[in-house]
Amino acid sequence: MQSAAVNAAVNAFNKELLAHHIKGCVARDIREGKDEVIDELVVTLQKLMK
């Protein structure tokens, strides 16, 4: 039961962290024409969804 609560808390933290990163760094890089950041984001999302 406790490990499920810890997993849920870590997942919630990871979602917030990723959202913050996308809204800040990733969006900025895309606006600056650094499209390779999209590939990096896709790889990161694929790792998280395993």
C-alpha cells in the first residue's frame, strides 16, 4: 500500500516536472528554431511510458 502511494507521488511529480520543462525550455527552443528538441522530447516520453 505504501509503495503504491510513493509511486503515485513520484508519478505526479514527474508529470509536473515534465510539463514545466515543456512549457519553458522546450517551447523556447522550438521558437528559436531548435527542432531537434522535439526528437529529444519524443525519446523522453517513450522512456516514461515503458
